Amino acid sequence: MPDNFFDTHFADDLDRVDGRAKVTGAAKYSAEYFPTNLTYGVLAASTIAKGIINAIDTKAAEKAPGVIAVLTHQNLPQITGYQSAPGDDKTPPYKKGFKIWEDNKVRFYGQPIALVIANTLEQAKHAASLIKAQYTKEEAHTSFEEAIKKDKPLEGNPYKEYNRGEKDAWKSAPVKIEATYSQPIEVHNPMEPHAITVVWDGENKVTVYEKTQSLKDTQRNIMRLFGLKEENVRVISQYIGGAFGSAFNTWPHAVAALIGSRKTGKPVKLVLDRTQMFSSVGYRPAAVQHLAMGATQDGKLVGLLHEASANTASYREFTEGIVNGSRSLYACPSVTTRYSVYPLDLSEPTWMRGPGEATGSWALECALDELSYALKIDPLQLRLINYAENDPERNRPHSSKFLKDCYQLAADAIGWKDRKQEVKAIKEGDWYIGYGMAGGIFTAWRGGAKVNARLAADGSLTLQTAVTDMGPGTATAMTKLASDVLGLAPQKIKFEMGDSNLPPGIMQGGSGTTSSLGTTVNNACVTIKKKLTELVKDNSLFHTENIHEVKLNDLVFENGYMALAPDRTKRISYSDVLQRAGMQQLEILEESTGYGDNKYSTFSYAAHFIKLAVNPLTGVVKVQRAVSAIDAGKIVNDKIARSQVIGGVVGGIGMALMEEAVIDHRFGKIVNNNLADYHVPVHADIPQIEALFVNKPDPVLNPMGSKGMGEVSYVGVAPAIANAIYNAVGKRVRDLPITPDKLI
Ligand code: MOS
């Protein structure tokens, strides 16, 4: 990387507007609020995976120093949201969800069974350790491998078989492959643990500081739980230290803190420890996938079969789009997909880093690689042969698809021409060198959002909306966008967020924040420009021979001034416009709706290319280079976009080589429930990562021309690594993670 790399690449880019607050510690996370009379909550958890709590002894805990209250299912106050609705008894258990302390049942190991509230964290921890429960243990089923052999999967709509073309067409193709790919449970493990600080004002009004990707969903969940009015539930989430999908739900620990604080009348702070992060806030389900493909001798796909099974919890049906990518990424006339989900006595899974597609692409993109060897066709060439110009699932055009550009950019950058199709072809010392690639797809979408925009008489702009940011840099992207559209220096723009009292923004997830909120911010700036134009339409400064009443298109907006396009020396600052009009400020509430046209299919795309070295004696894999080229439409702010891709690739390296929750089925417990034993990549594991963007606008999805990018940056990284390992040493590992023992 040249010395001036950053200057030349990001000259026009904005640094993170909250970067300084984050690195100096000024940024406040949910556990960093200290309301007066703050008390501390610590949970005691079940030590069995399934059964009944016969008795729970809280006496010692209640008598321990500093303890204010101990809550269990035995002294649960009446909770509005816990009352069963008519017909509830007919709801199957896997659709019921889990309400903490609703009964004496244990559904998973580590289920919170009691909450201790004390004056200090240490007192609460000590008292929680004194709680003793007596159980009637039932046999817990926590093995996914056994479940898929013996159990029946759930039935219903999400599991409908998909078919197009001819069934089993792959079987009669001249060249075919068939393989099964598996992966363990993976846990989000953001740096910041989940935390909540609850402050009640009486029994019917509450403020919570909560790690959440969706302020409005959290607010609604709390409203429903306690039967409260919207204006009486305020959710604040100013900063989030990562989430990866773990922070959509209002999890049992948060509900416990809310109930406990309401009962004691004192503010309660509850922070999960790392161990609890493995049992309480979701995970990516384990999956086994069977892939079969058939092709003509010249590489044209004839038929494809993708059957996926994954786990869920006994009390929650969680489904995701595991097989969806296989229907639309490649042009294949005959496709069958099946999806099955098996309930286990584990806590519930949830969305995680490229949910669905990341799992599906692990199988699909490895299988294509296997097919490329069966055909003796370069795997990149194979993808080009089967490139889908239109969406083969829905038979309609894409709003934009520049995946070919992605392939080209990434292949050139990594030096794909140096790759050899034969395995074990390149050796450097003791290490075999391999190249691998894979594609990625993720739905691009746009939802509705509201933004309050206020241009003040001093020429500064304040944007306000109820959105949170788990790390991608939402405030930065929105500031950059507003700066570009309104023609105002970023330093004059303030983006206020993280508070449910602000106009409803959008949840942060599914790579849709910039697309959704950006539309509203863009439109708000356009509205302001129109209003400013209205205010100067009679101003003689802008009158010319042809212009007697100035219109929006006659003007340029730059650097805080509106100027006449043909003669930019004729200009007036926004501040002057407002002052002359006698206005303190110009304030608007902009609302934009989601994109719901069915004329186009909307996806983001990625091409991930990997170069790595494998030591055949030790089985160690060193990723040497990762190049990811992304079609995420027009890039709003290159610098933070690049960080998204780097993060996605780091996560993908974790998925490929390290991440695995290990369950001891005797206890139904995740045993590597800490960051010493659950491995994630550290700096030494991470090579040079190059993020490249096609940067061509999508003409349909939103006015910026952007598409989502966070998730697609992750989708396909793990198979690209597996494919490179095969290329290096000729070992096809179909079971994640690819740890050294599987390579020797
Ligand atoms: Mo993402 S898994 O929608 O946080």
C-alpha cells in the first residue's frame, strides 16, 4: 500500500463523525449511564437444559449484604404482556416464544431463573451465587446430528419445496457432483456485551438505555409487555459496540431487568457477562446441506438440488433464507430447494452476519468449485458460463447487477491468472499456495423512515431520527449524504439519533439502513432546497434577462450558498436567506416510504477471492490475501464502506477457520462459552484485505443509487477459503470450521 494511499483514495470522504467520541471514551454505551440510586442486577441461570424447577431457595441470597430484591417465577408480579390471549392453548410450543419466569419450566441450559438486585455489582454477583434450585431433570435433545437422523422437522409454509423446470434434472446430466456440507452453531460475540439500564418513573413510565438495533421495536416490545403508551416508553441507544444481528430482540435478561426495576422502584443496570452471551442473545443455527449439481460437458448447469436442515429452539421457530441464493444466483433451468428446521433444547437462534445466505453460500459455492474440478473448467469461468442476466427465480430483470464487474475487479487484483487449476501446483518452502473464489448475493431493499430536518439561521443543519448504529457508521454516511445533496460543509451538519423520542427511523439490519434512511435524508435536503428557492424566488439578485422568477433548477447549492447556475458570483448564503425572511429556522418532517415495486429483483453482489498458504504437516492455514469486490450500487462514503467489507471478510475468516460453539450433550451446554475457547480471528490471522467497489448506481432502489453492503461482504468468504484450501492441498473439507486437524 503506497504511503499516500489514504490521501488519494479518501480525499473526498468523511472521517467517522463519532470516531473521536468513540476512541476517547466520551461515547456512552448502554452500561455507562449512572442514574441516581442506581442498583445492579445479576441473573442466576439454570444448570440443566430441560426440566422443571421444583423449588428455588432464595433465602440466603435475600439475606446477603446489599440485596434489595430477588425475583423468580415464584414471585413474578402481574405482567400485562404475559396474559394469554384467546386460543393461545392451541399455539404449538415452537411458536410460543419464551417469557422469562412465565412458568417453572427449563427450556435451555443457562436459562435465567432468578434476578438479584443489589446496591453494588459485587453484592448482586455474590447473592446470585447463593441461589439454589432443585430440578426434575428431563432428557434434553441438543444434538443436531441426532435430530436430523431421528426427529421430525417442523411443518408449514416456510418449508414449502421450491421447484422449477424438471425435477432431478441434475441426475441425468453428463457431469455431476453431490456433496454434504455442515457447519456448527456460531455465536455473534460482539465486543460490547448486551447491557440495559432501566429507569422507571412510577409504574407506567420508563426510560431504558438498551443495546438495540431497533429503537422502535424495543419500544413496542416494552409497551406490549407492560401495557404502556408510546409516549411513556423511551428507549435510548446512543452507541453500540457491535451486534451482528444479536440486538433485534428484547431478550429475557432485558425483560428481567425491566420487571425487577419496576418492582423495586429503583433504576437497575444489567450487563451480561461473556458466558451469558453464549446462552442468551441468539446465535447462527447449525446446518447440514446437501447439494447436487449436474452440468453439460461445456459447463452449463442442467439441474441443481439444494436441501438444507438447520436447528431452532423448542420454543421458537426461527427460519431464514438458507436456500434462496441457489434459486437466483445462477442461470439454471431446473432447481429444487428444500428447507427443514429441527427444534432442540437450546436457546433460540437469530439473525447473524449475512443470515441465511452466508450458510447457503457455504454449500452452493463449494459445490460449484467441486463441479469446476469435475469439469476441468476454471471456477471463475464456470460462474461466467452460468451468469444469470435476469433473475431466474422470478423471471424479471435486476434493478442492477454488476457481478461480472466484481469478478473482473477481484480476479485482476489478486492475480487470478497465476492460479493453477491442478491442486498442489504451487509450493513455497513447506507451504502449498492456493487460490479460491466464491460469489455472494444478498437482498437489497428499502424501508420507510421519518427524519426531522432543521436548517437554523446560522446556516447549520440538524437531522434527527430514531435509528441506532452498531458500527457501520450511519451518522457519518448520513452526514456525508446531506452534505453532498444540500451543499453544506459536513462540520455544519449534526445527525442526532439513538433516541426513540425522535421521528421513527428504521431498524439497523439486513443491510438496509443507508438505503432506507438515506432516501429520507436525501429527500429532506431536496425539500429544504425547494423551500429556500421559494424564499428567494423574487430576489432581484437572481434576476436576469431570462430569469424573472428563479427556480430550483436555475440554482446550484454549494458550501452553504445558493448561487445562480449561469453566474455563480450571484449568490446568497442559506443563513442570509433565512434571516432576510425573518425566520429563526426552516424545519421540516420528511417521510419516505419503502421500495415495493415488483418489476425488478434487487440484490447486492460480491466476489470474494482468496490466496492462502497451507502447511501440510501442521494443517495450519495462513490467509495471505483477501480481495473482495462488491456491487453495492453507488458508494455513499467510501472510507466507512471499506471498513464494512473488511469487517465482513474478517468475520468470514472466522466462519471458515475458527468459529464453533461446542456443545457437551450430556449437559446440553455450550462448553467453550468464552473468548479464550471460542476462537475468532485476531490481528495475526488477518492478511491484507482489499475492498473494491464497482460503484455504479442502482437506478431503481433509492435516489442515492446505493444498495446494501454489510451482509454481502460476508456472504461467500468462507467457501472462497475452503476452495483455496482445496486448490492448495487437494483436501476438500466440507465441515466448518476448517481447523488444522481436518487438514493433516
Ligand atoms: Mo444483521 S444479521 O441484519 O444485524
